[in-house]
Amino acid sequence: MRLGSNLVCTCVQLPQTILIGSLLYLTIIRPNIQFSVYLCARFQSNPNKWNLKAAKRIIKYQKGTTNVGLWYPSDSNITLSGFSDSDYAWCKLDRKSTSETCHLLGSSLISWNRKKKTWVALSIIETEYIVVGHQYAQVIWLKHKLMDYGVKLKKVPLNCDNTSVINLTKNPIQHSKTKHIEIRHHFLRDYFEKGDYEIQFVKTKNQLADLFTKPLARDRFNKLRTKLGILYMKNVVWCVFSMLIL
């Protein structure tokens, strides 16, 4: 579906602006539609009929999944983990990358953030290395918040599907492809040497942040949505009922 600017199409300003604004508000409790909604929101200044059609498809999806929502079980383990990903130069209009980070407390999604870069990355290593840094900055904040409740966490696993980024984090040698990265983004190495976190490789098919960065096939979308703790409430009620019987 074409979402870019099209001078031939008739612009529809007011209805789409209100619709996208409402959907943006809805992403607070429905992160699984964040990718689609944010993509539509990029063209609010000059929308066309294709943008409006895409927004209506999101509404149609919402209508069919009204019983889907975030699930926070009371018996979840207090372990913190993070996932990060970036779509290198995916936007066809300006070739700027979009990064996404998400954090789970046990099996529950507690933090997620999606942001489009303001510059064009020169390599996929650059954009993914920087987003891992942003991910750990959020982890530091979450660890301090958990300390207020008497929860102290040591090594927090950060999951990344780019082996070059993992090697760059562990290796202090400046490679030729990373000399252009600003020094402020290399704070990851200091915290790695202190043992505050561990960065580990995760296969692309198990990269939970993919749900927020790129369009996915239905089966994989539903699989990642379930792993993020965004479940059908009727299934949750049935599981709780089964546990009570047992």
C-alpha cells in the first residue's frame, strides 16, 4: 500500500488527523499497532486517500481484536531483559532509520519506545549500536526505579540480532566502519567492563522488537505479540480457570 505523498490524490485533512490522533493515544495500551499507526502519522501534514485507507484498516483490525490486551500476571518472575532493533534506511522517502527498544519484567512488557532518527546512518552497525545504547540507558532508569521497591538486579541481558554490534561492544578497538560514531555512544563499553549488563545474540525470528520496526507476516506477528504478553483475554481467563481447578 502506498503511504507516501501523491499530488494526484485528493488530500483529506481533518478526518484523518482526528483518526490518527486517536490511534496514537490507543498505542499506550495497544503497542502491537504502534508500527502501523506511526507510519500513517508521518504523512499527516499532507495525507491522501491511501493514508486514510491504511488508517481504516487499523480500525478494522482493532474491531476484530477488542479482547486483546497487555497481561501482567501476579506470579511473574522479577527479571529484567531488553530487546532492540533498527530498520536500516527502510524509509524510501529520506532513507532515515527507525529504532525500537522494548523491556520486559519477567514475561510482561513494561516499556517500549519507537523513534525515527533525525539523520541518515552510514551503516547498519551505526544505527543498531546507537539503539543498543539507548536501550541500556532505559535499563539504567528501570533498575533505579526497581531499587525504590527493594529490587536489586545485577546483570541485565540485552538481546541483539547483529553480531557486529555485539563484537563492537566487547572489543575496544576502533574499526574503520565505526570511526564516524560519536564518542558519547561508546559508554556501553564502560558498563560492559563493570559487569552491569550482558549483551547476547538472539536469532532474528526471536527478536521481539521486530514487531515495532517492520511489517510482518500474520503468523510471525501473532507469535511475537504473544511473546510480548499481548494476549487474548479469553485465553487468559481460561488459563486462570484451569489453574484454579488443578
